[in-house]
Amino acid sequence: MTAIIAWLTGSTVGRYVASGLLIAAVVAVAVWRIFAAGKNAEAAKQIQQSLENLRTRVKTDDEISRLSPDQRRERLRGWVSDGKQ
């Protein structure tokens, strides 16, 4: 292990190799951070959409619960087909 480190620091080629590896590591970390940020943004967007769907569902359920049985039945007729076309 020390021989490798000595070669990397002691020779011109070794310094170029070490510099190249360092640059590759920096680029890899930058790409990984960008990927992670995009993944987190997408997860946040999905959570936001789920919450919006839940708000809509609660609002709809509340509206339906305030209706009389006859009004519910009439509203349901608009969603159910009787098979005649």
C-alpha cells in the first residue's frame, strides 16, 4: 500500500494518475448529488400530489355526507350506467 502511495506522489505519471482519480471522484460525487436532488424533488412532488388527492377526497366525502339520501341517489345516477347504449 505504501509503495502505491509512494509511486503516486513520487513520480510524474503517478501524480497525473492521482490527479485524474481525484477529478473523477469529484465528478462522480457531483453527479451523485444531482441525481439525489432530483430523486428527492420527485418524491416531494409525489407527496404533494398525494396530499392534494386526499384534500379532494375529504372535500368530496364531506359534500356527499351533507346530502340527503335522495340527493345522493340522484348524484350516483350520473356515475352509474344502466347498461343501455
